[in-house]
Amino acid sequence: MVLIIGIISSISVLYIDTTHERLKSEAQRLSQLIKAAGEQAVISGKPMAMTFEPSEYYFSQWNGTKWQRINFSPFRTQSLKANIRLDFKRENNNFRDQNNSEFNPGLYNMIYFLPTGETETFSVLMSSFNMANKRDLETYQVHVSFMGDLSVKQVSN
């Protein structure tokens, strides 16, 4: 009986460590893709955008008249595991195109990367979620300043 309890305990610890490492890795990957999107906008001379949904995020590029979703690596749609979710928070929304109209005012969950190297200030919370008791287990925050400075840190729930 003691042996069975010991085995179950070690499996739970292994699961928690694996979930922790997976979440940390996903948060770091997200920050690197954000950095790459900013660099791509500068190199191509075309604005880029990133759209956040609760279980995925994807990139688009401005083609002069509309946003076109990107489907090449590394900017393909990134779907998250079922127990990981995203919460997005924009801190400003003041980007405009050459005609002085907003790129797309209806999409709150879209942020922009300009060819000048500027971006919007925003944060993304990436949380591992326990579906059984509907609680966040752990959360990482990816924060981006308007000049593209990135930080990734674990935050308390």
C-alpha cells in the first residue's frame, strides 16, 4: 500500500514539473515570436500584427489595403494545449496607417508592429489551467513596451 502511494505521489510531482516546464517554454517561445515579428516588420518595411485568442495566436501582415494572415514558419498559427490559455491586455491603441485611419478598430485582441520598430505596449498572461477545479495553476506574463522591450516573468495567482 505504501509503495502504491509513493508511486502515485512521484507521478503527480512529475506531472506538475512537466506542466511547469511546458508553460515556461511556451511563454519564452511567445516572447521570441513577438521579437521576431517586430524584426520582420522592420526588415520588410511592412506592418505586422499579432492576434490573440484564448487558445491560440497568429500573425498577419499589412498588404496596403488589408491584413493578410501569415501561414509560413515561424509565424504560423500557434495552437496551445487544452490546459493552457491566454489573456491579453493592451495598454494603448494609437497606431494609424498613412490615411490616418486605424488599421482595424474592431479587433481589440490585435496588436501592431510598425516598420519603425515601434509596437504597442501590451501584456499577455499565459496560464496553465486545471480543468477539474477551474483554477489557474501557474501564470507567466510576457510584457512588451512600445519600443519592443520584452520581459517574461512568473506571476503569482
